[in-house]
Amino acid sequence: MAFRILSLDGGGIRGVMEAVILAEVEQLIDRPLNQYFHLIAGTSTGSILAAAIATGRRSQEIIELYRQKGKNIFPYTSRWSLQRLPLILQYGPSAPKFSDQGLINVLKEQFGSTQLSDIDTSPRLLIIAYDTIDRETIVFKSWQRYKPWANSPLWEVCVSSSSAPTYFPAHLMKTQDKNYSLIDGGVGANNPSSCAIAEAIRLDNPIQEISLLSIGTGNSSNSIPFEQVQGWGMGQWIWEGRLIQVLSDASGDVNDYITRQVMSSPELEDRPSSRYLRLQPTIKNELIDDATDNNINRLIDLAQTYIRENQEILANFVQSTRD
């Protein structure tokens, strides 16, 4: 029996591109996404998408969430904005760029009192974060009811996965048994596809019956020349999230490589498996926090163009992985 996985990368406001691509998938399968995929995995903005899908939201609703609420999460673009002054007074000059209050408010509004454990086993939900206290990756799984975080609010799980260093403060999750200091899961698995594959196999699904659709938030076309990067120090790497972007790109590529190797038979060599599809638009503006109307509209247009160029590939994948 087919076991279908949907994996969604992190990437801040660029997650709207994933939502646009998902709208096309929804049209092809002619049913809600949570009635088609058996496991949905997400990191950072991908965790918000994954949770929204698992709780029955349609893709168009998620696109509108980015349009209408993006500015609540990313209210300004410059670190020198006067709106950031309270954060500087609280944490000092090296304060995060944004307060997490806007993010928390948006996610509370979306998910209310729903707990992670309220998500049924069809689909299963997997979300990645990182704990700075125990220095380990936390893989939130909706079907693991014995973990300290099992009954945590879904909004809090998504905040934990989305608390990108330098952009948002770390999130303190308090449970009855222990506390967690959580930051963006993208520091280890911005693309959670290999984590999802590992869990699917652990759940006794033969690799031959697993299919995986992995969607990214854009691969940068901007190279960083050696002459420029060789002299960069902390300031240059942190500026405009350069280090976070490079780490996210590297994490995404590594997890794509692992997934591609696991999903492909040895005789295929470098050819990808027909049961694995990675959709990743090429972008020029790498900013993950530009929630202006112009940028969101540009990202939507870019994703729509990408879909038109890859419509046949996506349609063939969906057709070949149906029951």
C-alpha cells in the first residue's frame, strides 16, 4: 500500500511559494491535502504549512495567511527601525531583529487550543526544532503520546520550529517534566525530507511503497565570490541573514542528497527515483523577512511561473504515486 509523504522546507515569508505549489498539487489530486498524504513534515515556515494542512486548511487559505498576516510576523525590514527599540532595551544591541509576539499571536489565532496530540494518525505530523539546553534536535511527532511535549499546543510547536536565530528570540517551552529552549529546526534540517523518510521506514513501510514530495522555498542564484567572502567576519556573515541563508541552503541540499540516495535503487546511479520529487524554485531575493506586498506578490508570481514550467513533471509524479 502506498505511503505518501509531503515535506516542507523552512524559509520565512518565502513559504508562500510552497503554498502556491501546494495549490497546484491540491488541484491535481482533487481532494484536500490531509486526505492524500499519510505523513506531513515541516521545518520553520514549513512547520506552519504542515500544521495548517494537517488541521484541514486548504492551500488558498494558507496563501491568504501569508498575504494578510505576514506583516504581523515581520513588521519591518530594517534592523534600524524604531519599532525594534524595545528589543534593544530588553536584550541589548545584539537583540533579535523581531519580537516573537506577532508570530505567537498569528499562530494562536490559527490553531487555538489544538494540541499536537490532537492530530490524528492520518495524516501524521512531524515538526523539527532544536533544543539549546540539551543541545539536540527535537523531532515533534503527533503520534508519540508519551513524550513530555506530546500535549503541547500546536501553535507553540510551530513557534519553536520557527524561532530562527538572529530573527526571533529562542522559545521557552515548559512541560510538566522539563523545560526546552527551542530554536529554528532549520539549523539542522531546514529540509526535513530525510527525517520523514526515516520515520516512514520506522513505521514499517517498505521503501518500495514510499513516495515523497519535497517542496523548498527557493534556491539562491546569487553566488558569493571567493574574493568577497574570504575576508568576511562575524558582522558580514550575520548581515541580512547571510549565515542563516547559507546554513539553510547547505542543510536543504544535504537532506535532499540523503533522501535521493535512500529512495533510489543502486542501479539507478545518479538518476532520481520516480517516487521522489524535489520542487525548488530559483530565487534572487534571499530575504526571508520581507513581508511587503510587492515582495509577496513577486514570490507568488515566481511560484506560478515555476509551476507552469514544471506542470508535466508534477502531474506525472502525482499520477505515478496514486494508489
